[in-house]
Amino acid sequence: MDQNIKSEITEDGILIARIDMPGRSMNVFSLDMMDSLERLLDHVDGNPSLRAVVLTSAKQAFLAGADLDMIRMFTERARTDSHEQLHNLCGRLGRLFRRLEKSRKPYVVAINGLALGGGLEVSLACHARVVADDKGVLLGLPEIKLGLLPGAGGTQRLPRMIGTRLGLQLLLSGDPLTPRQALEYGVVDRVVPPAELLDAALEIARSMGSTSAPWDKPGAAFASTPFDFTGADAHRQIAEALGIGDELLAHYPAYRTIMDCVVGGWSMPMDEACHWEMDNFVRLIQDPVAGNMVRTLFLNRQRAAKLAPASLDPRTTRVAVVGEGGEAVQALLTAGKAALVTPAELGERDIALLMPGASSEQGICVAWLDAAADFDQSCAGAAVCLSEATSHGRSLEVVVPRTDPLALDAGILLGRWLRATVVHTTGPRSLLASLRTAQAQAHRLQCTVEDELLAVSFNYLRQIGLAALSDRLAAASAEYRQRFAVPEFQPALLERLLKRA
């Protein structure tokens, strides 16, 4: 009995493999999980009495992407290992999926929850896909949002399965699909009520004959329409069709690398195409931009997501928006299922969210900041500043000037209700509000996007007490541009400036 995959065999020889990683709320692909998958493949291949496999999950989620520790290890190894070493290390999951795909015994996946990243990639490698018609089920490849690409066959199978335009759209947006959308696009074969999921998967497994994937059939070829992948301008065609601007292509290498994977691997047999995909994955993960995005958007965000209030109970704590101009905030809190009350109903351990200029004698007072300004510490023990919504979600900065566990707990709870990643700042001033003000000033001066980023960076250094360094960097930037007559930002500029400073 494997600790991560619980198996049972039906009377007619169908193995039901339920992924159920102990001690985790969600299943993820880890090194240990890969060992379990390999043992499953060995068992199925070596047991002639088994006819087929139904792969599903014993948890609410099917497979929600990659393990935090494994991703961290990949980014650390990318700094020191050779291309060949990284190819062997990072490519193991893709090799297991390829082995599954080439099995003579059918693998049918029964998707009962989130299937993201590697969770969708293993589903694409299976010979049939059934998904539960449930609002908690989403299917997607969100790696682009972390500055990475799906490296276990996702860039090769998905466009071949549903067409290049839809496939590239999903790869380059990272947006997930609902079960009905997945059926409409051709990502899955059937959508059934949750109670019928396992029976439907077993029915398909019993009826399947050939297990050969479409791309493994002799003479298989796929049209790249509406794009011409043989043309030198294939990347431009894709970018224009999907609305990907020059700024994204210039500063985020994952966009161009995903295009490289699809275009370059299109005419290759699948084994070669998957090898090509991993070549590109390794080059990408060795890029400092991708490494920094993974650490910032994934690793740090995962750590922030683990913040929980120490003393306030989310089930009993209530919140009131006090003052004028809080309608939009109140709507967000309502959407986040916060228990809203009027200011007069606040108890001692409820939260009074104070709009600018407001005060309250009841509850735990937290000031709402929408501009770069200090808040009145005599009226509130903490302040919060909410970022704009992006494709990566929102952040909520909780500013606590002094040790006040209750005020910090209130800020963390507000972040949960506002569905934002919480960032904690110690001090009297919001860094987020200040940086937002600096960016707005640079935008009003019609600065380039790069100069806006420099302005925000210099402002950040000043806010954290490194004004001298900020001034030296700004002076060096101006000198560099004047000396070399550089009208636009150079990619290596910031790194050079930091070294000079």
C-alpha cells in the first residue's frame, strides 16, 4: 500500500488509484509523489490481470500544482547546476507522464477538484478525461503567472488537442477553465454530476480499446492554423492575435519561451517535443527574472498565505465600515463573506474599519489608507492599504507602528475577507501607498514604463531608510543616460547601477 496513492481493484480488473497525500489539505506533485506515481506505473505494467486504471483523488482537490519545497529546490539548483543536470532533475515528471501516455493499458482520469499545473498535465497525458460538474472544479496551466512554463508536456499536448489559438491563449494567460468550458474547448471528454464521476470513468475504462494518443499515431500531423509556424514572424503572429504587447515580451521571458516551445516543437514527434520543452524550461528557470518571479509570486506568497490571526476567531469576529466613501470596500468584504454590522453594533473584539477622517470608540480600530500619508495612531492601532487587482490577485499591506497583536490580527482577517495576500509592515507609514503615489507621479510626467519602475524602486529605498543609496542610484542613472545617450532603459542598467552603488 503506497502512502500517497490508495488503490483498489474492481472484480473485472480495473484499478482505482486515489491520490491522498497524508498531512496535506491538497494533493501536489512533490518528489515523494513522483516516487508514488512511478510505483503505480510499475505495478500496473507488471500485473497482467489489470485491464485499466482510473486515476482520481480522495481529497476535494484533484492535484493543485507543484510542491512548494520542490519549486524552491529547483530555483536554488538553477543557480549552480548544469543544463544537463537540470534537464534530468526537472524533466522527471514529464518522463513519467510520457510513460503513462504510452502504456497499453488505458488510464482514465476522474477530475473531482482543482486540476492546475501538473494536475492538468497528468490529465492531458491520460487516455480519457471525465470531470465533475462542480463550481469548485477548475482546470488550468497557471505557470505563466509565476514567470515559468508547464514543463511536463503541457505546451505540447494542449495546442495539439484543442488547436493552436485556444491552446496558446490558455498557456499565455494562465486563466483556468470551468468544467463546462473545458468540455466546450475539447480539454475533457465528459462532464458529469459529482456523484456519477467514478462510475462514468469506470464505464469509459471498460470500453476503451486503443490507448494510442493522437500524436503517437503513424503519420500524425497537426495544422498550426491560424498561425504559420514555418514563417520567421510566427511569434509576432501569436502576439498580435492574443494581444501580447512589446512590454510583456521584453521584460517577461516566459511569454517568448512558451511560444518557442509550441512553435519549435510543433513538427517534432512527441518524445522529441517534450525534450525540447524541457530544454526551454531549463533555460527559463536559469533566467534571473523567472527565478525572482517564482520567489516573489509563489514562494513568498505561499508563506504569506499561511498567516493566520492568533487570537481573533474568523467565525465570530464582525466588521463595520465606519465613515463616508466605504461602499466599494464594503462590497468587497461582503463578497469575501465577512460578517458586516453597523458601527453601533460593534463589540470589543469586532473590527472598526475607519475610512479617512472617521473614528470609533467601539471595536478594534483599523484605518483605511488610500494615499501616501501617516494615519492617526490615536484613533487606530493599525492601518491597511489594498493594492489594485491584477492577474496575480491583490495584496493587503497591514501597517502596525508598534507591537499590537490584536491590531495585526484584525489586519490579517481583513486580508482574508478581501481575498488578498497579506504583507506586514512595521512603522507609521504604508510603503504600498507611498509606492503607488510615486508611480502615479511618474505616469503624470509621461515617463516610460521602465522609468516608472525606477522611480518606484528609488522611492522604496528611501522609505526603508536607504535615502543615500536611492540618491546615488538616481544620479548614476542620469549620468549613464547622458554619457551614453541612451533614451530608453537598458535591461542590464539596474544591475550595473546596483554594483556601482
